[in-house]
Amino acid sequence: MAPSSSPGTPAASAIRRHPQPPDLPEPLPEPAVSELRLEAVLAALSDPLRLHIVRALLLDSDAFDHSCSWFALDRPKSSLTHHFRALREAGVTRQRQYGLERRSQVRIDDLEARFPGLLALVADWTPTEE
Amino acid sequence: MAPSSSPGTPAASAIRRHPQPPDLPEPLPEPAVSELRLEAVLAALSDPLRLHIVRALLLDSDAFDHSCSWFALDRPKSSLTHHFRALREAGVTRQRQYGLERRSQVRIDDLEARFPGLLALVADWTPTEE
């Protein structure tokens, strides 16, 4: 039985938030809050690697946003670029360009406003044993 | 701004439940509650037609389960068969064979137990204007 994941349970309250640093680069193109579509967000989250990325950002982030190297994922860079872009284009994450690298954060407030409880389900997700 | 969809709000409380009739056919093969996978459920729900089907069952059902003709969907029968099977195989719906027709219901209790709040998001979903 998976742990409960309604708002207020441990998984949801374990979601980390970091204060916004000054002088950030502008976000890359993304849908506005009003443009977020449930079907697009669910499609972005229906991939185990992308669930892993979002869950890691929610529970383990130690900075405002993180580059793809932070996740230590054993995948080709082109594949990772695709997955990080898919998350941004669906509105799950916000990406900013810092020189040569892009860093991602989860749009926690935007997703909670539109799809309350969804991120708690992601935080509670456990990968299958391979 | 979409309406709020946390448990207890109107959309969630509008989910209809119908008592189980006696002498039902056995369910077709489906994952057990413990086998439900978030990524598979989200993938099944990431399609607008499937979201429409699940939302209609949640909010408009007037019987325990419904055959695909009840939805009055303007799609080829082979396409509908595919979508209803995808929902069952992901564990979103339960299907039973009544003679020549299959009827579907949403596994409300199983999904609420494993992914609380997810069905409220589906109930609150609004299709894009085409």
C-alpha cells in the first residue's frame, strides 16, 4: 500500500521550496498559469524518468533551480534535453538559461493553484524495482 | 482560473456512485490495487478522449456501468475499443462483459486509496474549445 498523499501528509509537507535569488535570467518560454492543461501535465508526468526528475526537484533540491547534471542521470544528453523541455512546455517546470546551462525548478505554486494535490502524488511516487 | 478541485469541493462531491447489482459478470483482467502504477494511470488519463470518458462516468453515470454506446462518441468502434481497454489495463476503469457488450465503471475506491485527489482533478477538467 502506498503512503497516503493528500495535502498535509508527510510527502506533501516534505516538498522543498527555496527563496528566489536576485537577478535571475528570464524564464524560457512556457505556458501561463491560465494555459496549463491537465492532459498535457499528465502526459508530461506519465514517463518514469520525468516523474523521477520532478520528484527529485520536489524532495531533494538544495537550491532554487538545478541543471541536468545535478540529477546524475545515466542518459544521453540529447535525451535529457528532450525530457526537460517536455516538462517545461507542459508547464510542470520553469527553465532559465545560465550561460551554457539550463536549470529547472518545479512550478509548485502554479500547479497547486490549478491541480491541487497532483504534486503530492508525484512526491509519493515510488519507482518500480528494475 | 479553473475551479478548485481538492476533495470536498463541489466537483469531487459530484462524483456519482451506484450500488452494485447482484449477479454481475466477472471483471475482465485488470491490475490489482497494489499493482496500480502512477505513471500508467497518468498516461491513460493524458488523452483528451479518455479524460472525457472518465469524467462522464464520474459525473453523469446513471447506472453501475456503461457500454461505449452510452457515451455517444463520434469515433470508429475500433478506436473506442482501444481507449476503453487502455483505461482498464492502467487500472482506471473496470470492464465487464455482458453478452456482446462491455461496460465500464471507474475504480473510484481503488484510485482514491492509491492516488487521493486524482479523480477530483479529472472531474474538474474542462475540454479545450475546438
